[in-house]
Amino acid sequence: MEFTDVIMSRRSIRKYLPDPVPEDKLRRLQEALRVAPTGSNRQPFKFIFVVSEELRKQVAEASPTQECLKQAPVLMVAACQKGRSFDTAIAVDHMILAATNEGLGTCWIGWFDRAVVAKALGIGEEYEIPIMVPIGYAAEAPGPRPRKPLDELVEVR
Ligand SMILES: Cc1cc2nc3c(=O)[nH]c(=O)nc-3n(C[C@H](O)[C@H](O)[C@H](O)COP(=O)(O)O)c2cc1C
């Protein structure tokens, strides 16, 4: 896909088909995480791709009303050293754009019970869990959400 089309066509997807995500696509998403920039090149994070049905169920319990967590065949859980969620968000955005390029849907999930995820995946207290991302084929095609006009967001001085 042309790069501008990737950026412009990304949407938050909250309904997923059960179809599995091919390994080669997942590998390209993981590479996008790996090459992202980080402060002083610290790479202060771990990304856990949860594919086991049993584990996905346990992780989805962290936010039971968000059905997309139960539907998506892959849940990516980002864990990072405390105070390093900024670096993590950059890497996750790389992955999300790579997923769009692969024809996959994703959604940033920031509203969930961290303790439930930490327990399910055995993530230690030295880590934060800033974000989760369901990954899979979209079962909906939402249009663009409204955005503020450019002149409210950008100043050129
Ligand atoms: C940091 C962050 C946390 C978010 N958390 C959630 C969430 O818990 N649940 C959800 O459905 N969407 C969540 N979203 C998605 C936003 O609602 C969405 O990006 C916004 O409404 C714009 O829609 P779009 O992504 O389709 O352009 C989150 C987005 C970001 C960047």
C-alpha cells in the first residue's frame, strides 16, 4: 500500500473475524516493533503476542465489556520499564501502521485492568503495561472519526 494510504486508511477496529493471522504477517508486525526508535536506543520493552485461546480469554477479562478483546485471534500486550511508555507508544504505532499495510485491523486499548493482564501473563511489578492491541481481520469497515481542523492543531511561527 502507498504510505499515505496506510496512514489515511487506518481505523480503530472493534469487530473481528475469527480467521487466524498468517505467521508471515505477524512476523512483519514484530519487525516493525523491533526497528522503532527509542530514547538512547534503550528498547525498554517487551511485546507479548497472545494467541493461545485460553490465555486470550484470561487477558480479555481485563476489560470484559470490550468485545473486540474476545474476538480478535491475536492480542498484543505491550510491557515496558516504568516511565518508558512514550517509547512503547512509538513502537506500537509502527506496528499498527504495518498491520494496516497487511490488511489487518487493530485498536489501541488503554482502558483495562492492568493487574488482570499482569497476573495472566506473569508480568512482574517492574513493568508497566501501557497498552494492548487486538489484531485480526476486520468484521466492520468504519469511516473516519472526526478530527479538529489543522489550524486548531498546528501553528507555523
Ligand atoms: C492511547 C489510546 C488508548 C485507547 N484506548 C481505547 C480503548 O480502551 N478502547 C477503545 O475502544 N478504543 C480505544 N482507543 C481508540 C480511540 O478511541 C480512537 O483512536 C479514536 O476514537 C479515533 O478513532 P480512529 O482510531 O478510528 O481514528 C484508544 C486510542 C489511544 C491512542
